Amino acid sequence: MVDVFVAVADWFRAIWQDWHGLIRVILIVLGALVLRWTLLASVKRVVNSLVNGLKSKKVVRRQTDSPVSQERVVQRTRTMGTVMRNFITWSIAIFAISMVLGELGVSVGAIAAGAGILGAGLGFGAQSLIKDLISGLFIVFEDQFGVGDTVDLGETTGVVESVGLRVTQVRDFNGVLWYVRNGEVIRVGNHTQGWSRSMLDIALPYDSDVSAAQTMLLEVARKVAVENPELVIGEPEAWGIQIMTGDQVVIRVVQRTKAGKSDEIGRQLKLEAKIALDAAGIELANDKAVFQINTGK
């Protein structure tokens, strides 16, 4: 039995002496694959756990919390998971390739220097792509906007349908789908984060009873708030006269609303205000007179 173990040991020793370079390369590759599989499985498990927790009905949000949709949070989680998987794959691949080249006797330092020169050239040519990717990462991490948000991105305004690392898809109110490069987004106006405000401006003739009209409009706003408690926040406010000219006065009533609900409340305010003004026999200011005043004619 001892002779058998000695023979096997001698055989392994001979194999190692003849093929130690190839064996090390195989071990490096296998180790890299196992490490990658382990880390990717861990990331996948964490992402799935977060997504399932967000989708679960057990997740209860307070009314004072920012009304971020579950779809947006799920998308951010999955996007960050994708970024982490790509980072893990490329990091392990570069490290394993460097070790394999070292085992083969290739000068890794010379290759790195050449790759640095080539990478600088490619980076200069692809700087707009890199800018888009970096901007996309900040958009996702900072939660500037997400799927379902109504946003103003400068030249494009509409509802976000997809947020990628390079391109954001926005559907405008005419149904056109716009592909916006993230690196071209200079400013973001998000209409559906936190809260919104609906404003009702009524232009009345100069000789109107402003106090009575303002009281009536405030009652109209209170009625709309009572009928839509799930859409409004707090009580409506009368901000009084906003514009006063020789032909008209403009009074304003505002209502704070849940995020993205200002248009819906605004339409109801206009409808109820129209009904109340007609019932009270109050006429609005003449549009022609307003036009003449605004143009200086």
C-alpha cells in the first residue's frame, strides 16, 4: 500500500513538473469562474429579495413619505443589480486574464501600457457614450425620475416609459416616443415627486366685487377637496389678487395635491368654478381687452 502512495505521489510530482504552467492556468480559470458564480448568485439573491419585499403587500408606506411608485423602486433595484453584475464580471475577467498572462510569461506591464494608450484613444472617441453612461448611473442612484413620472427634460416633456444607463424613453402627450440620451439631460423637472399644486386664476372685470368672488371660489375649492380627499393635501388657499390693470383683476386660489394629481384637481376646479360663476351671474373679463393691455395697443 505504501508503494502505491509513493507511486501516485511520484506521478503527481512528474505531472506538476511537466505541466505546472497549464495546471495553474486551469486553476486560475476555475477559481475565477467559481468566484464569479458565487458573487453573481449573491447579487441576484439580494436583488430578488429586495424586489419581492417591495412588491409584497406587507410593505406599508406612511402618508408623509415621498410617493415613489413601486415600479420605479423595483427598476432602480434591478438596474443597480445589473451594474453590479457587469462590474463583477469585468473585474474578475481582467484580474484572471492578468494572472494567466503572467503564468504564460507575458509582460503584463507592457500590455497594460499599450492598453492604456489604446483606451485613451477609444475614450476620447467615445466620450459622449461614457458621458451618457455616467449620467445614467447618477439618474438611477439619485432617483431623479423613474418609470411613470411626468417630466420636463428641456426639449421633451411627457411620461417616462423606460430608464436605461444610456437612454431614457419618454412618451409625450401626442403619443410620440422620444429617446433621450442621458448625457444630454441638463435639467429635470419632475411633476410627480413629492407633491404638486393646482392653481385656479380667474380674470374678472375691474369693477367686480373681488371679496365676494374670492370667497365663492374658495368655497368651490373646498368642495372639490372634500369630494377628493385621496388626491389633495391640506386645505385650499386664496392668494388674492395676482394681476390688476385698468380692465381686469386676476384672483388666484390654490390647492396642494398629491404628486401628479394637479391636472386632475385643476380640471375639477375649473368645472366647479364655471358652474358657480354662472349661477352667481359673474362674468369674466373681456379677452380682447386683456390682449390689448398685454400687447400695449
